[in-house]
Amino acid sequence: VFFQPNVLKFNNCAGNKGVRYETNSLDFKVRADGTMYAVHQVQMPSKQMILMVTAWDPQTLGRWEAIIRFLVGEKLQHNGHKLAQQQSDTLLPWRQHQSANGLRRQKRDWVIPPINVPENSRGPFPQQLVRIRSDKDKEIHIRYSITGVGADQPPMEVFSIDPVSGRMYVTRPMDREERASYHLRAHAVDMNGNKVENPIDLYIYVIDMNDNRPEFINQVYNGSVDEGSKPGTYVMTVTANDADDSTTANGMVRYRIVTQTPQSPSQNMFTINSETGDIVTVAAGLDREKVQQYIVIVQATDMEGNLNYGLSNTATAIITVTDVNDNPPEFTTSTYSGEVPENRVEVVVANLTVMDRDQPHSPNWNAIYRIISGDPSGHFTIRTDPVTNEGMVTVVKAVDYEMNRAFMLTVMVSNQAPLASGIQMSFQSTAGVTISVTDVNEAPYFPTNHKLIRLEEGVPTGTVLTTFSAVDPDRFMQQAVRYSKLSDPANWLNINATNGQITTAAVLDRESDYIKNNVYEATFLAADNGIPPASGTGTLQIYLIDINDNAPELLPKEAQICEKPNLNVINITAADADIDPNVGPFVFELPSVPSAVRKNWTITRLNGDYAQLSLRIMYLEAGVYDVPIIVTDSGNPPLYNTSVIKVKVCPCDENGDCTTIGAVAAAGLGTGAIIAILICIIILLTMVLLFVVWMKRREKERHTKQLLIDPEDDVRDNILKYDEEGGGEEDQDYDLSQLQQPETMDHVLNKAPGVRRVDERPIGAEPQYPIRPVIPHPGDIGDFINEGLRAADNDPTAPPYDSLLVFDYEGSGSTAGSVSSLNSSSSGDQDYDYLNDWGPRFKKLADMYGGGEED
């Protein structure tokens, strides 16, 4: 199948000149008049071909696109080529039979042109769109149907077709914004459902109507522009969208400004680009100090802005005029004054107020103060109050009344941000500040602090060392200065209260603990008689020069050596509290008296500071020897000292070390003494062991003492033991009626004195006994008895054997007798002293019943 040129032609409906066409295929081109042609012979690869054609206008930058579908059919021409054609009849047949030059008929499928349906049609519905028929409908009965979105796919039944006549209908109004196009397929089958024709494609396009207003993306837009901006300065962009077709006038939106509030300084301060929605300034005169905000109502209209036919909508644009530094700060007055006491710092002496019409608390408003003259020494600075924007003149370096009684400052104020272009500083941006200094009583001071003097140690008491005087800076006040000691650790010095002369109160010793690096420090106080009085301190440092006033001391004080001479010697040296040159080299020598010292010992000099002490003889008995040695220093004059070193002479082993026995022997203990010491140690350890064993046994006896009492005599055991509740079959023979409470109490009241039942509460008057003081019972027996009595008294209805009741008779066989006999006894012929031997728990019981007639 081949394609030949001049098949299609595009019509320029808009009438624009210079429209250009392009295709997405290298085999086809479109001429300027809209004719599509093949560049060369093209063999069609299939029965269908799709091309994209784009038309664009270089002047308006408008672009249009169209999709071209070719269904290839067979049509013989005189030259034998087949030609693809397009059919656009309202009656859409599947095929057409033609003949040429006696050849047999060939069939050709048709391309159905798109069907255009306007949206929002009012009907009546269903409304016929097109009729489709097959040329075989004269031979057989054919049934028609359609498939696709809008037919048998959601949205369902938008389109329908008469199965007999082939007429296709739309069943309801269309909405292009909901769906702009539909692609259906038409089918033709016989009565048995057999396909008669190939399916054909139906393209239905919804024609747009202007049924949607432009909608702004935001109802309120916020923008800003600097004050003083030139005309044409961009401010913001507003955007409105129209749901209608943007390629038609229905969706082409145009913008305009409806109102501007306030209309100052002009009613047309801004303009808007009708197509893009850009808002720009159109007039000069924006001043934030006069108008801080503009409210602009913007209208968007479709139909390319035609107010008669187009639909409109509005939005609000809020334009804020931003501040620029076009107003320099100005002082509210030309002169300021303040007062400051001398010697004070961090004191605010004056507040400088300024006025700035720019936006508060912005860099265009924040003030910066500078002192441009009048303070060469830098005594003052000006800090800005962040809230009020005032300048606080503050003293940062103390001023002296005796040097400056007043200051005349010139200050300037500016902003953090530089002034806008073309704005000059105001004359009122500078001012003068007068600061007066007031005199106060200042403390005296020592000109040389710390003062250092040098002298030899050991100067006598009362020696005048120096005059340590102070100066009173108050030259304009007649005041006297008095001196006193503030710190004198060794109490070596005195100071004259009127003139500050310092003398010694004791001998100064360089070797004292109060001396640090040969220097002694003392602090003195100088106070005036001003109102209020003031005082200052000064430190005197005395450097003490050493003199030879300390003799050397021998080191070490103790040593040991073997009893036979060998290489074991004693190294000795000396220590001197003085310093060079009053120390070494030292001279070590043995005294001539007693003579045994030089006979037994000898000293060998090593160097100026060390020497060796060793035995002169071949053997010296073990023991401790006091060896005197004379040590002399090198001072002028030299000092010497006789020191004694304790030398332990002991037997040594082959290595030259003292043996243990030898060391003890050297300490003066013999073999017998050593054995005696060891025996004493063994005896002491034995006594300690016996004492521990005795304490353990005593503790065990104390814990088992209570078990030595006869269980029958143990009162606690007799009272607390309740593990027998019956005696077997022998005590089952008893009269149960005796346990019941009698209805009358006559037999009880008439009962003769003597034995009573223990299961009933006495009714008659009970004997009264003297009331004894209530004190805590020492044992647990009394607690048990008292608890039982309380339970019985408070619950008279309790069963007879649940609580302790009346114990008038306890039976025979007990060495303790009955409680009633104890209570009724008044003659004291019973002896209860043996209860005291049972421990503290029975002592109280013995006291209660052992009192005789007194009880």
C-alpha cells in the first residue's frame, strides 16, 4: 500500500496569517496553505496510521494540535497505486463497493470523522447524533451495538444505539469539564451473533460552552513594595483559573483593577497586566509614614475580558508599603546635662531622647549614639535602650574631681541601617551633653605599693627601718592621715601613727617560719578623718640578708655498722639553716676527749659536704655507742657544733648485713632476755585463750539455767500448757447438767463456804481486798492472767472453758497451794521467799503474798 501526496488539507479557521505546521513524521509535511503531502512514496506498514499535526502562530505564540488517523483501504487508480481517503458523510457505512476498469470489486474500511456534541444541551433527550449502517443490511438482518466509556463502561449509558436502525443517541446533557471526549466502538452482528463487519472507532468531542467563572487561587493576596519606589516596580502576581477550554475565548482570562483603597496620593497607584496578572506601581509617591497599606480589588473576566459576554470574579490584593530609612533620627533638644560622683563607674549620668518617624524596632529606627568630641580619655560611652531607643550616657572609666570638674561632650545619633539614597543627615542629629563631676572623700593611698627594703637579719629592737607614708588625693580638703598595722604575722614591727615611721619590735630572724623566700611581708592601714572616713592599705616587704647565726647539725642521728671493719662505713653530712656562704664546706672531726672515741673511730673526708665514719680497730663488741662529732661551717666567723650519732655495732653475715640476733644483741639484750620475752608472750596468749573459753561457757550456762527448774514447779509451764483436753474414757462419766447455768441462784447463795464450782460466776458479795498499785508486771505470766480476766469480765455469756473465770479452788498436790489460800492468809505463816530464787518474774509474786499481816 502506498501513500501519495495532496490527500488532506487543513483550514485556518482563525484567519491568522503566517501560521506554521509541523508533523511528528519525517515522511509527511504540511504546506503553508494547510495541504498535507508525502515527501516521497511511503509504504504503509499496517491498515492504520496515526499522525500528530501542530500549528503555531509566531506572533501570538498560540499553538494548536490535531490527531490524524488513516485507515488504509484499497482503491486502484490508472497507475495501479492504492489511495487512502477520508469519509465524512453523516451516514457512516462500513464499506463501499467500487469497480474500476472491469476489475473485481474490493472492500474499503472508512475513517469516521469525530462527532461534536455541545455541552449543557437542553435536549430533548435522547438526542440523535449519527446513524451507522452496513451495506449488508439488505441481505440479512443486522444488529448494531456500541462499547466503550460512556456506553457499557462508567459512566454508563451516556450514549445508546438503536440495534435495528443503527441510530446513535446521547441520553443526557454533557459536561466538558467532567469529560472532554469519548472513544466508542461500533459493532455489527447477524441474528446469531456472528460478526458481519469489523468494529469501527467513534470519537465524540464535547464542545465547550462558557459555563465556568474564573476562580482565583487565593481569595486574598498579600504583597509588599518599598516606600518611594519608582513607577513600574513589581509588587505581586494574582492568578485565576477558568475550567473552560483555555484554547477558546471561554477560558481566556483577563485582569483589571476595580478599586484602590485609599486613593492617596493618587487613585491609580497600581496597574495590572491584563494577561499575566502582574501588579506593578504606576505612580510615584508611596510613603509608609502616610499610607502603610493599600487594598486593591482585582477582577478576572473570561471571554478575553469582554464584560458583556464574559463571566467575572474578584479577589483582594493587600499591598503593604515597607519602610526604608528615609527619616534620620533627631534629638528632641540640642543640649543635655548630667552629674556624676568621682570614682564611680557603670553609672548612667544622662538620658538622650530622639525622634525617628521610621518603623519602630526596626534597623531603620534603632538608634546608635557616638561621642565625637569632649572625651579624649574614654570615660564615657552611650548605650541604647532597646525599648525606648534612648541613649544612656554611662561612666565606664572613673573620673577624678581633682583632674576634671566637668566634661562637655558632643554626641551624634544615627540608625543601624544606612539612610536611603538621596537622604541627608539632619542638623538635629547632633547635640551637646554637659556632665558635672562632684567631689567625694577619697581614700589615702601609698605611692609605692608594695614597698621593698633590704637589711640584715638580727637587727636589734627599736631600729628604724623606713617611713611608709600615704598620700591623700583630696587636695581641696584639709584632712589628717593616721597609720596602723593591719597584718604583722610575727609581730616584729611598729608604725608611728602620725608619720608612718616603721621600727622593729623584735629581732628579725631569716630562718623563721614567717619568712618566704627571704622576704617578710606586713600590711599597714592609712585612714583619713573625712566624712565618711576612708582608708587605704599598703604592703611592706622586708628582704632579710643572712648572717651566720646557726651552727650546723650532723646527719644522720643514728646508724649501724659491723663489729669487724670491712667496707661497711657510715656516710655523714651536715645541715645548716643558713644559706651560702654561711654553710659548707663543712669540717668533720672527732673530739680528743674522751680518748676512746679517736681510738675506736676514724673520719675520712669525702668532699666539702660529706665524710665517712668507720672503725679504727679490728673488732668492737656489739652494742650501741654514742659517737660525738664536731661539725664546723664556713661562715664568717665560723660556727661549730658537737653532735652525737648513735651507732649500733652488730655481728654481720658474709654479705656485710647485720643478722637479726646480732641486731637484738646490739640493742643491749642477751639470749636469756630474749627467751624470757618469748615465754611471757606464750603465757599471755594462754591467758587470753582461757578467758575466751570461760566467757563462752558462762554464756551457755546463762541460756540453759532455766532448764534446771523442775517442770512440775515451773509456774509458767503449769499455766500456759493447754495441750491436754481430756483424760480418755475414764472422765467421760459425768453429769452434763452440772455444766448448765441454773435458772435460779438460790442454791448458790445458800451454799456453805468452802469449795465452789469453777464454771459459774459468783453472785454474792465477794471479799474486798486492799487495792494495790497498778504497775507493769515483770513477766509474761501476769500479762496472760490479766488478758484472761479482762476477756471474762467483758463477755459474761462466753462458754465456761473459753476464758479464765474464778479460781477459788485449785486442787491438792501443788506445793504452791491455792490462790484463795494466798489471798485469805493474813497471819504470814506461809514462807514465799523461795519465789525470789526463780528470777525477776516471780519476785513481784513473792512481794504480794509474802508480806504477812502488813498485807
